[in-house]
Amino acid sequence: QHDSAAIEVYRKTIKNYVYMSTFEQNSAQMSAISVNLLDILAWLGQKRISMRDLKPDNLFVAGDPARYPLFLRSAQEFALGIIDVETAVDFEKSKYTKTKQPLLGGTPFYATPSHFIRNEVLSLKFNNLGKILHLQDWYANLVMIYKVITGELLFDQTAKLFGELRSMLISANKVKNYQSSLFEEASRIFWHSAVVEFQVKMGEKEKSLKAIALVLPETV
């Protein structure tokens, strides 16, 4: 029993050493990618566009192929681009137009209940449709930065709630239910779980997250 405990301590020590060694080697890359993720978010906000399905699969890296992967260590040497705009929407509203209804939906690990709700309901509940659409990209950006630094998904447990919430969200989109509390109730369930999961994981990964320093450009 004593030998088993000693082996377990040794195993944890080696695992921690390997993790920290790898983390230190990749910290510059983590920082650069995080900065460029925030740069995309700032650019989208400035252009008044919401992608609504930001995730790693929908991004590409543009840099000098001859310097790959070294260019990933400097945010100024590469940029991130977007390859899927199917769910995107321009939320700039002028005097004579209104925001177009985008396709409803999203990738659960990177989505919020508002991704599945019609503009009319969002406008009624929040009175600021553009802000809500932009915050959808904020949420996805947060998940991606967490994944870049920790290698894990931030809201994987909360994402499982979409199966439970699906019928409520569908009902909330029916004209007769625009004034109902269905969307509020679905949001309460979702965000209660998200806040708890966020707090727990921030605590678990505090050391790694604080070890990454970001130098943000003026655009951000």
C-alpha cells in the first residue's frame, strides 16, 4: 500500500512536469492566437456583423508558409480568417431597414439559447438586438480562448442542456408565445449552469490562465 501511494505521487509529479514543460513551450503561441481571436471579435463589432457560429472549424490561419509554425508565436505575423458565413448577419440597423433574420442554430459547445430564437423575440426581451447578436460571438470567443490555453471545452456540461431546452426554444418562437416567459425560463436554466461551470473551471485552471500574458493592439 505504501509502494502504491509512492508510485502515484511519482506519476503525478512526472505528469505535472511534462504538462508545465509543454505549456511553457507553447505559451507564446497560446498568447498570439488569443490576441488574434480578440482582434477578429473587435473587427466584427466594428463592422456590425455577427458570425453566430464562431468555432475552430470555421477559422483559418493566414501567414507565411515558409515560417510555419514559428509565425504562430507572434500575433503580428499571422491573422485568423473566417470560412463559414452561413449563419452570419449584419446587425447595423438604419432608419429604413431592420436586421435580417439569420438562420437559427449553432454548435452547442459554442452557442447560447439566443442562437435559436427569432429576432422578434430577442428584440422584445432585450430591446437591443444588435448587442445580443454580438454577444453570441463574445461567448464563442471566450470558449475558443479557454480551449487554446487549456485544451478543454469551457461549457461542455452546460451544452448538454440544449437537448432538454429544445422544445422550450421551439415554442418560444411561435407568434402566440412571443410574450411568454418560455425564453426567459430556458435562459435561466442555461445561464445558471454556465455561471457555475465557469466559476469552477476558472478556479481549476487559474494558474494556467494567469500565466498567459496578452499584449492587445489598439484595435482591440
